[in-house]
Amino acid sequence: MKIRKMTSKDWDAVSKIYSEGIATGFATFETSIPTYDSWDAAHMKSCRLVATENENIIGWAALSPVSSRCVYGGIGEVSVYVGNQARGKGVGKLLLQSLIKESEAEGLWTIQSGIFPENLGSIELHKKVGFRYIGKRERVGKLHGIWKDNLLFERRSKTIGVS
């Protein structure tokens, strides 16, 4: 398994994995795959990674800015998705560990994730790589007409923004 930077040419494979995540009903509030241009505009230009096995993309991770205000410029929102066939093989852990390194190289001091409470695998994955539970946003949004809570996890850099 290898981790490399994501390119626009990866979108077909990335969007297929994203679609598999959407289908679970507990990975995102999204209900359909955006166009690449829409996705690209919503995510940071750096900190976009794919996991490959035998040249096939089996997972991806990327960061979105949390705010357009400059004071929050060192904080990114995590998206991490692993293809159905690759789950349970350590792909998510390797992607998040690589994303942490990449985010610190870009000067980010905090990365955070909003996770649905029923997404136990994602919660455990984030804990394994050093994220801590911050709190619960109750009824933060609707998915298919049903209010959903969201658990907020963050990981503070041990090297960026420490002084």
C-alpha cells in the first residue's frame, strides 16, 4: 500500500469511494457526489491524499478550510474515506497519519473531524491517531429529513502553534 498526493485525474476513483461512504448513511451529510469542480473549490489545494494498492485507489483523505477568516487559517476539517473492499486493512490509519504529517508541513496547528455517533469505526480510527473528543453538536443538520448529531474530534499539532 502506498500514499501519494491526489490529482484531478483521480476523481473517478475518489468519487466512487465517496459514493460508497454516502451509501452507508453515516459518513457524511452529502447525499450525492458533487462535481469535481465543486469538490475542488471546497477543499484545500494541499493536503489531498490517496491510498493505492497495485496502482488502484482504495482510499482518500483531504482537508477543507473551517472558515474563511484568517484567524482560523491553521485549522482544517478532515475527510477520510476507505473503499468497501479495503476496510479493516489499516488504510484509514495510514491515510490519517499521512494527512497529519502533510497538514503540519503546511503549517496547520489543528485538524478536526465531525463524526456521526453511529460511525464507531471512524471514531476509533481518529482516537488511534491522536484525536480527542471535544463535544457533541446536537441536531446539527438533517440527513434524509432526520436530525443528526455530530461528534467533534480534534488533533492539535505537537510542533505547530505550540508557543
